[in-house]
Amino acid sequence: MSRRQFSLDAPDPELLDDTGCHVLHVDMDAFYASVTLLEHPDLVGTPVIIGGGTRGVVLSATYEARRFGVASAMPMARARRLCPQATVLGPDHSRYAEVSRGVMAVFRSVTPLVEPLSVDEAFLDVAGAVRTHGRPAVIARRIRDAVTDEQGITCSVGVAPTKFVAKLASGLAKPDGLRVVPVDQVVPTLHQLPVGALWGVGDKTEEALLRLGLRTVADIAHTPRPTLQRALGQAMGASLHELAWGRDPRRVTPAHVEKSVGADETFAHDIDDPVEIHRHLLGLADRSTARLRSQGMVARTVSIKVRFADFTTITRARTLREHTDVGHEVYQVARELFDALGLQRARIRLVGVRLESLSESGTVSRQATLDEPEHGWRDAERAVDRASARFGAGVVRPASLVRGARSTATPPRDLS
């Protein structure tokens, strides 16, 4: 049984004893699709796929599309075959970042112990918030209400004694639900589930467990640890045995600074024109630095990724003398890195730009040059940010990117 298909009867969370269940896992429901549909209310309740092109991948899909087998990271061509009636919409990463910031702000209004796993999910430790905000289940309900009221999307929440069980519970609660797993129900709940429900069990590990005759978490729990370690390796065997008994000592760790921000583009057909590649590098640099500025960050390392028609991939990087959040500067470096490859009409499938060595913009100094104009690229791009926030992403962009009819790429994919 696939770990994506398991379910259990859900008792009323308000009637359960949530004492000791101080860990919450909050996961937005079909986040990218839900946020995109805020601008397309007429499509709510219909199959919608977020992605684009024929050689890109699915970023997200509504639950109506998922019923046809559409899943995140699936090739767009396959998704279209599975659900030909679906509406395909391009992503809007600046809008996703905006909603994500609002959601995380809701979490931090309850507790400072917030550990984001991505833009649309996080662990919270609410042990210190019970006195002021109520029981964990009450806190979870209030968070769900606040996210819906403030952002217009829904989320599912798992409440449990540990991170592993809380994440499992939020999956059981989907979509738009709340699931509490009391301390004394952790083991009975886990032991009903298929082996694929355990954290870290991918397709290959699941196949190995099934070959051993282990089909449920209870089977793993009652298998001697040395037996699991011989079959799966020392670390994996020990980990699964602990999880099968609901043991997970990890604490909720507050967020740390993102290590990198970037995007890439997969072309609808292989291209070998360096001028066209330059255009896409410009768009990727523009998009990545806009995301960087929205987070109040600056970067010191610029890297590019180039994937050829035979799927061979190479990367190149350069560390700058100073941090930057200016798309024009990043583009110049990305273009120089690409040109230095000396490619002779090589057929290219994908290019990407990534910004690394990030710091908060207020913590680094910037040395002005004598010939620098009073208002330069940085001011111009911040003006573009303000226009985009008011009128929508893409309302102002470099002139060379306006040739939309000649574009050869699927919509850029956020890699943060």
C-alpha cells in the first residue's frame, strides 16, 4: 500500500487528551495550486495543474487533478495525458513567497519555536504557548482559522508528542483537517499503518521490507533490530525500528538563513543560440534577485547550471568581492560564466542561476564607487519590486524579455 494512500478513522480532536502533544506539523493544502487559484476563483473545484510547457515538471496540482494520478515533480507531458481536461496555469513565485511570509508570521505569533521545512510547511513547539493560547489542539484550530482568514487558503495540522508522529498526523488529516495523536495512542496508531508510512521509507526500501514479509509498522516493530540492520544497513535498520515504536528525540529547531536562492528553465526544445541563452540567464537573474530582495537577503556567490541534450550537466560559480541583490550584476556574472564555457553551438536543454553565500542585507556593508550614479540599478530594481507588488509580477521587466511569443522555455522553476 503506498504511503500516499493510507488513512485511519479520525476521532474528534477536541475530545482527545493532548497532554504532552506539544509538537505541531502544519502543512498547507496543495499550496502552490491554492495560492494560484486565489486569482482564478472560477477554477476552484476543477482539475488545475501548476506548471507549463511539455518538458517541464508539475509544481503542484489541485486535489481534483490528483485524483487522476497527477503528482508534484511529474513530467508535464505525462500529467497532461493523465488529466487532459485540466487547466494548466503558470507559477507565480513572488506571490507564493508573499503568502508564505504571511503564513509563517501566523506561526510566530504563537511561538518563536518555528522550524520551516519549506515555504508551505513547518514544525512548531507550542509547549511554552499553552498557558496563553490554550491546549495544543486549540492552538492548532486557531492557526488553521487564522491562515484561512488572512491568506485565503487551507492547511492541515498534526498534533503529537514528536516531530515524526506530528508530520504523520498532518498527512492523515489532509485536506483541511486536524489530527491529534495522544501520547498513549502513538504506538497503536503507528502499528496499523503500512511500512510506507514511516519517515525515510522510499520505494526501494518499501520493496525490500515487503520481500522480508514486513507489511505493517507493527511487523517492523516486532522484528529484531539486528535483523533489520542486516537487511537495510546499520543506520536505516536502527532508525526504522525506533520510529516503529514512535521514538523520535529530535527537537523543533527555529529557522536558519536559507543557504541559496535560484531558479532554472527547461526549454521546450533544445537550443544552441547563445543570444537566446543570454536572454534566459537575464530572466533567471532578474527572478532570483527579486526573491532575494523580498527576503531582505544579499548574496556573494553566483553559480550557473547548464544541462545538455544528452542530460550531461555542468555547473560554474564565482564569488564576488561584495554581496549583491541586483539582478543586472548577477546577470553580468552569469553571462560571463556561460561564455567562458566556450560552447560551439552545443544543444542545451536547461539553464539555471543560483545565488549562494547569503547574508541579511542589513548586516553587510557596501562600498560605493566614485563613478557610481546617484540612482543606479539597485534603485531601479527596487522600483520594479514596488510596481510588481502593486500590479503583479512581470508588469515591468527588461526589454529583451518582452518577446514572449518567441520564448522557448517552460515557466522558470523556483529552487529555493
